[in-house]
Amino acid sequence: MEQPITRVELPNGMLVLLKEIRTAPLISHWVWYRVGSRDEVPGVTGISHWVEHLQFKGTPAFPPQQLDKAISRDGGYWNAMTYIDWTTYYETMPSDKIDLALRLEADRMVNSSYDPEEVASERTVIISERQGSENSPLFLLSEEVQAAAFRVHAYHHKVIGDLADLQTMQRADLYAHYQTYYRPNNAILSIAGDFETETMLARIRELYEPIPAGDPPPRRVRAEPEQKGERRLTVEGPGETTFVKLAYRAPQANHPDFYAFTVLDSLLTGPSSLNLFGGGISNKTSRLYRALVEKELAVGVGGGLQATIDPYIYAITATVHPERTAEDVITAIDAEIKRIQDETPSVELVTRAVKQARALFAYGSESITNQAFWLGFSEIFDTYDWFLTYLDKLAAVTPEDIQRIAQDYLRPQKRVLGVYLPTGKKEKP
């Protein structure tokens, strides 16, 4: 039985979500900010991710050298992530030690230092991270496909940002971004685990209510116009492997079509994990695995459907077999998609695809850390009810729903098709 949650909005606009789980003496504590690469403009791409790095560089009350030691000494772990729609920070700790996490996040919401030397140091780190990614053919291909898919919307660029911006952004840009978006009225606090709700809520009020709300942060969202036809691109680079990536328009997470699309993804490539900690299950029963890998057209294939605020993309990525060509793989993928468009999948196939998608979702929802994750994550693009009703909505998907999604969304006119062609040169060590 699903445990009830407590949902409170503080006077300064901060949303607090609490869920008692008494299965282990642990608490997972997350602070979510409604800011990601979706909120960036040319000149400051990658700024949300850079700010995330700087949030670990300390405050006057919490010098950076002490933080890691304090949390690990108390038996906890912590991390942070930036994505296209959000930035989040979390700590999972023994329940009697959670006050450190509460004090830390309340403090760095307003008191992070942004020391110029740390800014310069992190510039080097992030540029190195960017350049390391550029050694990956799949990163290079994915970046070009994403840029072609979004010519207007800010989903155009990668979370890491463009190198030109990483080289030129200044401390004033970063600090202004922090001051604009790291405000309680732009934040969600989600906590799950072994605590007493009234006691926890009282402590949260004590720490967070004194923090003033900021002005509503700007949202520079520009709707992506309808694509007028297929866009094809080629990326050439080092290596010996050819890759193919097909990116189709996909609905946002709270769109009614998202659930049928999820089952279609499970049927075609194996289910996607919406949870960053969800792991994976085998996709060897999926149609594209059988059509590509088993027939030695590709050595691997996978799909990806993301839960996002605005319409994003559904990507199919294949690693081409050394003895085959990109066109061989594209032809086979198109044939499998056409099968679904022309022939309604059997109830048996759909039932299995639903079962796999539900199983993967369940695996990624069990631990205390995952439950705290879902409390906050679902509020980014909808509400926690989205999480609570997700499995039932998957179960309601019919074969006809899947065929309609394939017919409406998986058309060449609505996709970007990218191919990575290796030059045959191996990477330098």
C-alpha cells in the first residue's frame, strides 16, 4: 500500500514533500531547483551545470574541505545532477544524522561563496569534461542530432554547454544565475525515510522559512515549430565503428500519449528507465533487437524516451555491425516501424511490453533514495499523482494505442536521422 505523503508550501513559496518510510534507519533528502539547460540562452549555455559544480565549493559556514568528510563520517553519501529541466542535490544518510543535510542545503541555497579562484578552477574542470565527451562518437552524434531537432527551443544544446560559452562565461554570470534561480519559490524539497513528519516539518520551517522568496525567475521558453520534413546529417570522426541515431518528436511527460509511447518504446527497443537510478533489464525480446542484432545488422540497439516538461525526442541508437552499412540498419528499423504502423501488435506482445515497462519502473522505485527522487522529480513536470497513477496508465494501453502512436509520431517527416562515419583512425592515447 502506498504511504501517504505530506505536501506543504512554505510562506516563501518553497514546496515541501515528505514521505515516512520506516523500513530502514535511513533518510534521503533532495532539493530540486526548476532550472536546467532549458533556461539557458546562447552565451551562457552550460551555466546551470557549472553552477551545480560551484555549489560544492563551500559557504562560510561549510568550508568545502569539511563537507565530504562530515557526510562520509556520518555514513552518508551525496551528489548532484543537472538535466535539461532541473538541477538537484541530494544526501542519503542515517536518520539520526540527517540534520547535517538539512543545514547544508538551507545554507548553500543563499550563502555559496563563488570564489573567483574556484570559478577559474571549475572552468578548467568543465572544459576538460566537455573535451572528454568529444572523444565519444555517440556524444558527437547525439549533439548534432539534438541541435538539428531543436532549432528554436532551448533543448537545442547539451547540458554541458558549448565550448565557446564555457571559455567566456564570467563569475558575474554564474553568480547572477545562482541568485536568480536558487530561491525557495523555485525549489522543491523532497524527503523520504525514517522520520516523524511533524518534527521534520518543524525543523524545515526553522531552517527555510527565514529565506526570502525571489522574483519569479524568467522562463525563456520558445516553442519549437513543427518540422517540415526529415533532416539527415552525417558526423565524421575517429574510430572504426559506425553509429546510427534516429530522433523522433515525442510528447512531454504529462501528455496522454506519453504512456502509449512508453509501451511502444518497450516493444521496439526494450523499456527506458525514467529513473536515473533505475538500472535496466534485457531488451533481447524487443523487435529491433531481433531484427538488427540477431540478424547481425547491428551489434547493439537501444531506445530512449525521457520525462520532460516540453515535447522532447524519442531516440533509437544502433551500433552498426562491422560487415554492414548504416543504410542496412536504417532500412531494417524502418521496416519494423512500418510493421507496427500497418499491423496492430498482438495483445500478447503488448502485454509483455507493458509488463517489462512496469517492471523496470518498479525496480527504479523501491529504495528510499528512489522514493525521495520520485517525490521531487514528478513535481518538475507534473505532480506526484503522475507517479502514483503511472503503472495503471501503462496497464490501460491497448494495441490500437500503440499502432496510433507509431503512425502519428514515428514518421520520417518528424525525425532527424544522424549517422556517425568513422574515418578509420584510432583515437590518440
